[in-house]
Amino acid sequence: MGSRRIRLPPKALRLCGPMFSDDAYFLASACREADRLVHSFGLRASSRLLDVGCGVGRLAIGIIDRLGPIQAYRGTDVDPRYVRWCQKHIQHAHPTFQFVTIDVGNPRYNPGGPAVAGDFRHPFDDGSFEIVYLYSVFSHMETEQVRIYLRDFRRLLASNGRLFFTSFAEEGVPDLSINPKGYRREWSGPLHCVRYRRGFLESLLESSGFKVDRFDYETETDGQSAFACSLKDLPADQ
Ligand SMILES: C[S@@+](CC[C@H](N)C(=O)[O-])C[C@H]1O[C@@H](n2cnc3c(N)ncnc32)[C@H](O)[C@@H]1O
């Protein structure tokens, strides 16, 4: 690990399953995510990155360990407790890392929040990021919200921008299934597991202006798959 270690979040706030309550596991997973972005997405000190559904800053902690400050890291989440922890313990010491609460309803993580509007925009300018990243976030979101987010990511990405996300994605299943019985493990509570048919998800990406460059099946937490995407139909002057 690098020498720029920062405080890890309290175990009670950690996400993604019980194994993440182990400090070594949490930090190794954080660094692995940063390494993936360095090696496969060109993340470097001059990069601008948006981490949607950042939780308690796992990716940010990995990036700080591996690279130190980058030009701009922005983390968003619908749960203000996570954002407050990240602001106090990460943003305060590393001011190019900034965290924002987004008040978008999610039956699991922000049950009282408003339904996302069709014209929803994240609070960032057009073309602000080279990388948009979501780990285990679409796995808790239904179709309309995914569609609205993807459309906005198209706006937020620079012309050479890339999108990375994880999702439950399978062949030969309904377009969308919520907490499917007998699938991988027991699911409980609202939107614990939102599973998509892979082709359906790819059609959402396609209609939002993305193409899938790489698909890695069940390589991620709980058997989620990883999608690496770039923009299609670049403007003529690119
Ligand atoms: C399983 S956790 C993953 C956290 C983090 N990405 C990680 O890998 O450690 C899912 C996160 O997505 C957030 N989330 C859920 N719906 C969201 C939405 N519509 N917009 C932004 N964040 C959302 C949750 O509050 C939660 O922090």
C-alpha cells in the first residue's frame, strides 16, 4: 500500500457486505478499485472523476493511497450520513476531493427522497469529467432512474470520457427483476438486488449514447458484472 493512508470509515457505516468491516479487506478493495482505474481508464493526477453513490469514500481512499490528490474527485450520494463522514475525514484533508448529497429518492438508501425528475442534472458542468464511476449502485436502482442518470452522464463526460459501473447482468432473464429468489443469495429489503438482462442494459446504454468496450461477467461483489463504456457518436470536430 502507499504511504498516504487516511482514516478508514467506522465499521457501522461501511457498505457492500460484512467482509468490508475488516480493515485490511476494505483498504485492499479500495486500492484495487484505484488500480483498475489507473491501468484500464487512464486515471492520473490530472484526471477529473465523478464517483456516483460514493458511500463512505472507498474509491477516494484508494485513490489517495495510490496517487495522492488528483485534479478533481467528486463523490455524490443520496445518504447524507456518508457524505458528512467523507467531507469531515477526506475532503477536509484533501480539498480536491469533494462530496455532495444528492436528494434523489431510493427505497433502500433514501426512502423519503423525491422521485428523480426526467430532467434531473447532477450539479456539475457539461464535460466536467473524464471518468464516471459507479460501484454497486445500479444494482440498487430501477430502470427509469438508470436511464435518467445515463443521459446525464453523457452530458457530464468530456469527449474522451469513460463510464465504469457494476451491475447484476444476466442472459435469459426478464429485463428487470427485484430480489430474484434463488439467485446467488438471499435478498431482503427494498432493492437489495436489482438484476437486469444484459441485453436490456446494453440497449439503455446505447440509447443514452454509450458503447460497451468491455464486459466482465460476475467478477465483482456478490457476483455483479463490470461494464466499461465509452461515448459513441463523437461530435464531428473530435
Ligand atoms: C452498495 S453501496 C456502494 C457504495 C460505494 N460505491 C462502494 O463501492 O463502496 C450503494 C451506494 O449507492 C448510493 N445510492 C443509491 N441510490 C443512489 C442514487 N440514486 N444516486 C446516488 N447514490 C445512490 C447509496 O446511498 C450507497 O451509498
